[in-house]
Amino acid sequence: MIYVLKLFIRAALWLFCAEIITKNKYLLKTNGPLLIIANHPNSFLDAIIIGSRYNRRIHFLARGDVFTKRHHRFLLSLLNMIPVYRLREGKEFLHLNEYAFKESARLLKNNEAVLIFIEGTCLNTNQLQPFKKGTARILQACHEENNFPQIHLAAIAYNNFKGIGKRVNLIFTPFIQNTAIITAKDRVDFNQLVFNKLSCLIITNHQSTLIKKTTLYYLHLPLYSFVYNFVQKKTRGTVFFDSVLFGVLFFLYPFYLLLIISILLFISIPLPIIFGTLGLLFLLRNQTIDANE
């Protein structure tokens, strides 16, 4: 199910983003235990984009407050997400982080891939924030069992944090950690080394967001305008706008396409012409005109 979902997510990102430039793609085929360390500028959209690039299952560490409701917890666990809590969620939850670190180490021991956002917070900025200690603690748990997983740094940067047509730079690079992390000083030294390297990899595309107002644009406009305004109200004052917008569009879009197809069939347009026209519109997608025009 995860692999099928990944195909749909890649297709959705192709529509949602004008461009995702990915460097060092050869790393995306890496097998064996893998810890992916990334910066965190754009909430859950970071995990969606980074995870969709790899050709394997990725387990994510996600902020614990979104796991508070039982149905949320069930759905997120299906997506291989592991809750990790911050002090702002309450001291009573912090002891649960030990599970997150041990579970991550267990997954790595079993040759799985784990993605963690080392900043531990998201501020809708491409500027790197101070690191939390969770990543180093996961590696320490691995090293205690003589398990040295491969490490990838994933540097992601956006030209904007508000809606479709964004341009994303995503750079992967290997990080070598042959020395065991044992002490608190080891954890601090590790974080500093990662910070120095990751900060050099974050490259923002300053090109403005461009959207070509073609037939495809106007075909999607009713759904997009409705969802955009709805999500903007629901996420005001938070960093979740982009990720919630993408998520709502992702789940509603198939129904929207079915509605369009049903209307066209109702007015007696043959199904082959409908699919042929829609396919041609998608193939000719080319975002080049300023969205503010």
C-alpha cells in the first residue's frame, strides 16, 4: 500500500510544485540501515517530498501533538510515523520519547530507513535552526549495539511557503560517522558537524513562483480556490498551511476529477475524448506566467 501511495504522491507533487530539483539521486537507491537527517522548513510537506524521492519505505519521526486523537494516531501509524514529543507538548509526554528513540534504533537494526528532522521544530524559513539531541540519541542507541547505519543529509529549501507553483531544491549527501557516540560531548560534537555540513547544502531558489494560466489552470481553479480559502482559515497563525493544503487537495482531487468526467459524460461527450483531452492538458503542463498577473 505504501508503494502505491508513493506513486500517487509523486503525481500530486508534480502538479503541486512547479519544480523539484533533486541532486545526488543515486543515493535514493541505497539499501540497508539508513538514517536520513533533514532540515525542517515546511512542516509535513518536507517529509512528503523527501520520502517520495526514495525507492523504499521510509519511517518518519513526527511531532507528538498530532497523535493525541486516536484516529489520528491510527492513520499516522499506517504511514510509518513515530511520535516524538517536545517540552511545549507537556513534560508528562517526554518519557515517551525513549520509545521513539529505541523504536528508531530497532528499525535501523532491521535494515529499515528512518527520517528525522534534526531541528525538532518548523518555522517556515530556510534558515537552519538550533539542533535538538534526538538524532544523536538514536545513533547512540545504535552504536551501543555496534550498529553503524548509513547516514544521508537531506537539505530542502523552498522559494515560498504558500500554495502551488513552488520551486524546491533538494540535495542529498552522505555523512560518515565511524566514531561511536557515547557521551554527551559526543552528541554535541556530532550536532556541530552536521550543522556545519547541512547549512552549506541549503540553497534557496529565489525565482518567483510562476503559474501558467492555461486551460488546466482554470480546470482546477474552482477546487483550488475553495480549498485554499478553507485551509487558510483553519491554519492561520501556524506553519501547517502548505502541508494541509497539499493533503486536502490530495484526498479531494480524485473526487473532483470524477465530478468533471461525470458532467462531461452527462452532456454526451464520449469517454475516449474526455480522457484524451485531459491527458493532453496534463502533458502540456508548463508553469511560466507570473501568478500575480
